[in-house]
Amino acid sequence: MPAVEGTTGFPHNSSPKPAPKPIPEPVRWRHETLEILDQRLLPGTVHYDVQTGVHSVATAIRELRVRGAPAIGIAAAYGVVLAAREAGGDDSLQQRLTSAAATLTSARPTAVNLAWAVKRVMARFDPTLDADTNYLRLRTEAEALHAEDRRICRAIGAAGVELIKEGSSIMTHCNAGALAVSELGTATAPMYLAHRSGIRFRVFANETRPVLQGARLTAWELDRAGIDVTLVCDNAAGHLMAGGQVDLVIVGADRVTANGDVVNKIGTATLAILCDHFDIPFYVACPSSTFDPDTPRGVDVEIEERPAEEVRSFEGLEIPGHIQIRNPGFDVTPRALVTGFVTNRGLLGPPYPDTLSVLK
């Protein structure tokens, strides 16, 4: 890499950086109330919506007010708790919870954490106990899941911090940051820990079309934390790699299938192919709950098609209505393109799926 101006080998923006600020939690449970940060409004507005019941939680998940596989799992877990507290009408508590679980699980089909979290909380329901006792059991499990996610994020960070060297430049895609989990993030957890330890590095955040999770969320939260971040268009990734300006790529995952295929935000597979071509390490950071041993391969996963309206207009410009639009939310990265997995069970390399067995 040629030596040019700047601590990480690249010119720096001369504008003064603001003082670091805390990153808002995506999901808050306070005083028996569930609050969800509306991430559609970021970075302009930090606003929490109070959730009134299971249907409002499902809507928040579906509309990307809360997003990121672990965060939607946490939100859904508390959604089950809210269902246990709702007025029952003629339905029994068991019927109400079963219906709530189905509503929440179907809100988004691709991320495995959603169904996993709902199933875990539902397992605490005991039909032989009264409603108040069941509510306490479900709430305790949701709170435990939330706390566990914090510990998992820290473990992922500890497993991956060794990948970040002084002066290196890292590319990431979409938002696998603190806004997608409970704290620290998955792909960004090693970055936060490296930054805290004084390692100097730069992050290239892909903007992530069409709803700009990389631009609106990742770049915003990393900058807010005081990390050196540069926002780039998705289409610039190959250009930067060809110029020797990317040392490492770390992304998150919405699902890792039994054979090691990775299902993540659309555009991830493209990055992996570029990394393979330019001989750049490509790592996937994820919690053990994202591993799906029941789905054999990535091709077996239902890929969510997002609304065409996300693509049809941009800054007031409208694409003619007769033009068809495809808007898949995710793609599949073949396991052969994955250098390693950064997990709460350590840094896992090939051969896959053998090494992934510790995540079961």
C-alpha cells in the first residue's frame, strides 16, 4: 500500500470531528414498556415508539423501524411478552400466545433469529400456571435473551479484534452495528474494541441501497463513536479493492445454513466475489443463534422481496410505473468464499460445516 497522508494510509477529512456520543439502543424495555427506536428516521431524528401490542411490534419489524437479525429477535421476544399481557377476550392465553408467535415470526421470513427468539420465549409458557405467573416467566426469558445478546456481542468483538491491525482499512456492508443488536454490533464489535484499545484504522461503509442502512446507520453510528469512517457508494467497492485500499471485509449475517452458506443483505455476495478476486480476507461476524443447522444450504432459504416502492423513487424522481422492479432484500454467499466466521464461540475457519458444529 503506498504511503500517503493520514494515519491509516489515506487522506483525512480536514473538518473537525465532533466529540464521541453514545449510540442509542435499538430496543428498550423499561417499566414494563417496550420502546423501539424508529431507525427509518436516522440519522436526522432519534425517536422511540412505544409498542402497544404484538401487532405494533410485528409492524415495526416489517417496516424496518427495527432491523438487524439479533435486534428483531429481541423485539419479537418482548412482543410475545406484550401478548401475554393483552386482554384475552374469548381466547385462552395459550391461543393468544400461539397467534402472537405466528404473527411475529411471519413479519420477516429470512433472518433466523426472529423465529429462534420467539420459540425460546414461548418455551417458557406453562399451561398449568396462571396468567400472571406465565407473564413473569415470559418476561424473565425475554430479559435474559436481551442480556445474553450483550454478552454475545462482547464475545464476538473479543474473537475478532485480532483481525484489525494498526493502519488497516476495513470495509463493511449494510448495518451489523450497535443499532442491529443490543450493543457493539456483530461486524462492528471488533472495530469498537480495537478503537477503545487505541488501534488506528479506517472503515469504509458501503451505503447499501436501496434504503441506505450503511449510509444512514453504520456511518452515523461509527462516526458518533469517534471511529474513522468513510462512506462509499456500493459500486465503488471493486475500485477501492483494485487500488489496494481495502485490507479486510467484515459483514454480518441474517442466517448461516448448515453447510456454511451465508444469507445477508443484498450485495454481500458481490463483495465476497470481489474479495476472492483481489485476495482480500472476507469474514462473517454472527452470534451462534444465527446458525441454522436445520436448513441444509443457502439455496433453501426464502429470500424476502421488499416493496418495489423502495426502489421506484429517489429524491422526488419517479420510475415509470409500468417498469417492473425486483427488490430482493438478501443474497447468498457460498461458503467457499468465506475466510472465516467471527462468533461468540471464537474465530472459526474452514473446513465448513465441520468447524461450525460448535454453534449448534
